[in-house]
Amino acid sequence: MAIVDRRKFTTGLLGLGAVSAGLNLPAYAQGKRPKVVVIGGGAGGATAARYLAKDSKGAIDVTLIEPTRKYYTCFFSNLYLGGLRDYDSIGHTYDALAAGHGVNVIHDWAVSVDTAAKTVELGSGAKVAYDRLVISPGIDMKYDSVAGYSVEGQDTMPHAWKSGTQVALLKSQVENMREGGTFVMVPPPNPFRCPPGPYERISMIAHVLSKKNPTAKIIVLDPKEKFSKQALFEEGWQKHYPGMVEWIPASVSGGVKNINMETMEIETDIDTFKADAASVVPAQKAGAICGRAGLTEGDWCPIVPATMQSRADENIHVLGDASVASAMPKSGFSANSQAKVAAMAIRGALTGSKVFEPRFANTCWSLIDADDGVKVGASYKAGEDKIEVADKFISKTGEDEALRKATYEESESWYTAISADMFS
Ligand SMILES: Cc1cc2nc3c(=O)[nH]c(=O)nc-3n(C[C@H](O)[C@H](O)[C@H](O)COP(=O)(O)OP(=O)(O)OC[C@H]3O[C@@H](n4cnc5c(N)ncnc54)[C@H](O)[C@@H]3O)c2cc1C
């Protein structure tokens, strides 16, 4: 089936009276082709749509709802920032999902979910029926978590924490900083998308500045006391960018008290820092559609570990950053892994196919300087209440250059593989 524009879309739309309310038998047992709707075409959603369509060999009618026509991965956006990748190389279309796997791709927003009628309402006003719904909308920002920051402020001090053009804006601001200027990074509090991401970003900005603007400084005003792969990053900053990066935890700075966007001043208890360029990444929450569908508890969506089903609605599976995946970090690798577990559970429920014991995996690679890659990762199992660590590993300080280069090359192979696993 081809990609359809929302104005032309008809397949899968439904007169609401056609919903077979009251029939508890699975669709396949009623001789119908079951319908799965996926909201969000990112790491979790694109993978789920692809696996559901591919592995069911057309037995399931899969519809993917995603507003953008090209998805730019946040993963490897730091390498683009560091000048080690071009922007095009991190962009992916939905053409192969539609043409190769028969996924109905609708480019629109999902605006609400009627969990009783089992329909999703689109921005166009059309409704799409589902037997199972998969939601993987990623994160939204809590802009007011940093005093003085705002939606408008993201053009002055880009968070660049969602896929899209913000990272290009940040890149040009870094490259155009005055000689000897100061870059200020304000990382988010836990829990947030990609725990090592802010520190890889600092590394890649240091990589650029060390070449173009070697007397520049990077100040990191962290609301946290520690961070992912801290010893590895600090060792790398000392080795590659001595004296350039100053990381200040909240216990020392007192935390960010206010940001003045006009003067580019960031106020803390110890000092007011004047930035020539800055990136502020606020606290985060599940994408807004999750709250509107009644799936959130606090900021995130609790799930059943073995199937990624929402604790609030057994017909809905929540994937990726929006879910409470306990030990699993919010990462593209995690979202991809959870999507395969959910797709297997959904196929089992809707077509009677065999379901195996779920296994999850994640590795987060980070690049500290060209060819100096480090990683942290784990395999996971579904516990009764939580996803639990089965086995874990992390790079060590003091590793030799050949191993670090091999780790970086491994990350490049991973990027190629996961992109194909989502979009090919
Ligand atoms: C700087 C940075 C570096 C990172 N590096 C890595 C890395 O090296 N490795 C790694 O594994 N992860 C990395 N990540 C994390 C990774 O990008 C996310 O964890 C991952 O994208 C989460 O997948 P998701 O499906 O939950 O959300 P997303 O991939 O963000 O996809 C969500 C999609 O849903 C769509 N959407 C939202 N709301 C709606 C709606 N109402 N209707 C329809 N569509 C909607 C959005 O348009 C979007 O396309 C990084 C993140 C950042 C910011």
C-alpha cells in the first residue's frame, strides 16, 4: 500500500458504528483481518509497524500515524553537531515501510484516543479504528522546569532534544561563537531521553571548539550530582580538551535560578554566567497524546513488562521514551527492542502466532573525540512488575586507542543496522 496524504486517506477509516463492541473474541477468531494502529513513527513506532506488517505477512492491517515525512534521528545528531556526519545521513523516509511492507502511512497528528470505541482521531478529523493501539510518541518538554526558559527560548538557547532542525541551529550558534567565548550547557534532571546524550554533546562541541576556537570555554550547569559514564567522559575531556570543560553539579552551583534570554545570562547561587551560546534541555514527560489517552501516571506511562501493554488499558502498548521501562534507559535502542517484544505479543493475541519469552537489550555508545568511542549496555528480562537487568557491561577508563576506535566503528555499524531495522 502506498503512503497516503491525509486529505486523500480513506483506507482504515471507519463509520464508528462498525466497531464490533461487545464481541470479546480476537479479530482473527471472528474471521476478520485485525487492525493495529501505531502512533509515532520514531524508533519505537517505526520498528513496531515494520515488524507487525513483515512478520504477520499481511495478516494484520497496520496503520502508522506520523506527522513528518522524514524522521531525523536524535541518535548520531551529536556527530552531526561535531562535524563528523552530514544532516542528510540521519534522515529517513517511510517509503519502504509503505511500499515494501504494506503499512498504511498517514502523515497527520493523532489528536485523541477514544479507548471505549477503540478509535484514534486525527488532526484532519478522520477516525481510525484499532483492535490494538501502539503509542510511541517520544517526549515533550516541561519548559517551565527552568525559570526564564520557554518555547520561544528554544530558538535562542536550543534544547535540540527532539529530532528536527534545532540541532542545525545549535551547530551554527557554536560555530559562530566569538573567539574565546563561553558555551553554557544546562542538562536535564532525571529521568530523561538518552542519559549520556548531554555529555556526548559537550564532547562534540568541545571537538569543534578545540579546532575552530581553542580558547573558548564550556560550562556545564548540571541539576544532577552524577551522570552516565561520568568517569569515561571526564577522562576523555581531560585528555582531548584540557581546561576547556568545567562541569558544575547542583550541590556546588545551587542549581539554575533564572535565565535571561535577552542578556544570555544564566543565574545560579555561586555566579551569573554570561553565555555566547547555550543549550538548555528542560525536564521531560511523555508525549502529550499519552496524557490525552489517559495512560500517564505522573509524567510517564506505566507498562506491563512482558508485553509493553499499558497498565491503564490492555488494548494499548506504550513504547520507548514515553513508557516506564524501569532499568532500561530512554534510548532508541531500547525503544527498538521494546517494539519487537510488543509486536510479538500483539501478533500472538491477534493472530494466534507463537509468543516466546521476551528479552530486551540496549547499548548506548558515545563519542568523546573522533575515533574515541565508549559504551554502556545491558540485556534485560521482564520481571513481574518491572523490566530487570539480566547482564550489563561498560567501557573502562584507560582503554587503548585501538579498542576505542573499534568501539566507535561498532557504533557506526549499529546505526546502519538499527536504521534498516526501523525503515527498510
Ligand atoms: C542528542 C541525543 C542523542 C541520542 N543518542 C542516542 C544514541 O546514540 N543511541 C540511542 O539508542 N538513543 C539515542 N538517543 C535517544 C533516542 O533518540 C530516543 O530515546 C528515541 O528516539 C525514542 O524513541 P521513541 O519512539 O520513544 O520516540 P521518537 O523516536 O522521538 O519518535 C516519536 C515520534 O512520534 C511522533 N509523534 C509525537 N506525537 C505524535 C502524535 N500525537 N501523533 C502522531 N505522531 C506523533 C513524533 O513526530 C516522532 O516522530 C539520543 C537522543 C538525543 C536527544
